Amino acid sequence: MLFSLRELVQWLGFATFEMFLHLLALTVFSLLVVLKADGFARLSWWVVFAPLFSADGLSTYFTAIVSVRLCQEGEKRLAVLRLFWVVTVLSLKFVCEILLCQKLQERSRELWFGLIVSPVFILLQLLMIRACRVN
């Protein structure tokens, strides 16, 4: 079952532009992972993860602009709720990306994968709660 764009915007809290931005970053990231895994390019993992990091930064910037505009239009409550939600989602995603990149780059024994994906579990719980609250 596929979700419509309207349902995705409503559940995820991202604008269509932000979802396109993250989809584009995921595509470039996937291409770089394939190039690194096959040995065609000698890239560090930090370079491979750079599209995801830049998408998070651009999405945060876009959210700040939208929140300022909503405040100017008198929608302060909506602006604060949107800003809080998107920053929470992006920060959990960013922490997971940073931990995974550190694990792959340094081959650290101290970082186990349960710790690395724990922000994703928290994010999934938050999305589940949000999906139940949305009509």
C-alpha cells in the first residue's frame, strides 16, 4: 500500500520540497555507497554521508524560514509546533547518521548497532503517535 503525497505531508510534517530534497540526497548517498563498496572511488565515509548531512542542514534552514513566515502571519502556535517537530525528527536522524558514520569510519568496537539505531526507534515511536493523532 502506497501513501498519497497529502498523507505523507500530514504524517511526516515535512513540506513536499523537503521530502524531495531528502529523496534526492538519499539517491546520491546510495550512488556513493555503491561506488565505495565496489572500490571505484576511494572516498571516506564522511564524504559518502555528506549528501545526507547537507539535506538535513538545508531542511532545517527551510523549516526556520517557514516558521518565521508563519510567525509573521500570526500563526505562532503552528510555527512553534512545526519547528519543534521537524527539528526533533531531523536531530534524531542526524544523530543516527553521525553514529553510523563513526562506526564505519573508525571500526569502533565501543559503538554497537543497537546504540546506533536507537534514535530511529525513538523516531518510529514518535511517528506512530503522530499517525494515531492525525485524522
